[in-house]
Amino acid sequence: MNDFDCLVGTWDVSNRWLADFLDADSGWEAFPAVSRATRHFDGAASFDEIEFPTKGFAGMTPAGSAA
């Protein structure tokens, strides 16, 4: 078992960002997302994917282990 195995799975999450990133007083806009975390190669690599259905974009972060 690895430290982040507890995150593996599909999660409904909430995100937020400043409504106007140039104005710190603009307030926050919250929006839903779906996060998927998977591990590969016996835990030597993992992928985190996130989809923002109301925003129309998605992202991914690969991570590896030097162990």
C-alpha cells in the first residue's frame, strides 16, 4: 500500500476560483467537477484526471515514483 492509495477512485468534487483573478475582492465562483485517480505499475505511477462539466474543459496530472 502507498501513501495516496486512499485517493484512488472516482470522486465528485467542488472547485472554486476567483470570479476575476485580477481583483482579489471579486469573490469566489464555485463549480462541480469529477476527479478520477488511478495507479499503475504496482504503484510506481499514478494519474489524476479532472473534468469540469459546467466549464467545458478537463485536465490530467501524471506522477511517478523514484522508488
